Amino acid sequence: MKQKDAFMSSLADDYAPDNDRPLGGYVALMGLYGAAVTAGAVALRRRNQRLPEVRPFDIALVGIATHKLARRMTKDSVTSPLRAPFTRYEGVAGPAELKEEVRGTGIRKAVGELLSCPFCISQWVSTGFVFGLLTAPRATRWTASVFTSLALADFLQFAYAWAEQRAEQ
């Protein structure tokens, strides 16, 4: 085990000498993601479930819902307890969003980066929605509709605020 840790440490030092890059943590997260997707695919295969046609409506629904849920998970005040072991509060980043700094080293830092980056967590969220469409399409579309409508409401809030500002000028 020490040899493996030394190898990953050396690799990280060679990769980014002046920066703490938790390559071992990234490998662990990629392994977890790959194992989860493989387990899901094996479970679907054992059920002899055929893959449905990909519909543009589902792509749009899941895409918008993924965007909103990923931002909720990574930036929202209410979900900060999930990120607190891995991040440090720095302040407000924008309307209903927090700015947090990733803390720790190794796997803790890698998880912190995953949980505080909407772009990073989106792959995991989208995969969950896609497996949901395969196993429980009605419930998944209903859930995705909630997050999609929230995303649309956010854009309407910004449009309304913009229109108010324009009217005051």
C-alpha cells in the first residue's frame, strides 16, 4: 500500500509540482463512478431490459433538470451541510448561491471538488436521471420536471429583475 501511495504522490508531484492535485482521490472517484455505472448496466441486463429510443424531449428535460439539481447540490445554502466536511464557507457568490473553498487533501479534497463544482457533479446527476428513465420513467420524469420548472422559474426571476431595472432607467 505504501508503494502505491508513494507512486501516486510522485505522479502528482510530477504532474503539478506547485499545486496539490489529489490524483489518487480522483482515481477513487472515477472507480466509484465506473463501478456504479457497471453495476447499473449489469442489473438492467439481468432484467433483460431493452434500451428505449432516445427522445429529444427526455434529453431536454434531463439536461435542464441536471443543470438545476447540480447547482442546488453544489451551491445552495440548504445543501451546505452535505459539503461542509469537504469545504469551507467563504461568502455569497450570487443570488441563492454560496462561495466555498475546498479543504483537505487526498480523497477529502477530491470529494470536495466534486461536491462544490456543478460541472463536475453534472455527470453523476445526469447518469442518475438516465438510469431513472430506464428503471422508473414516470417517477424520473416527474422529478426531472420539478427541477426543470425550478430552472425556468430562476430564469424568469432574472428576466423580471432585469426588466425592473430597465424600467427604472
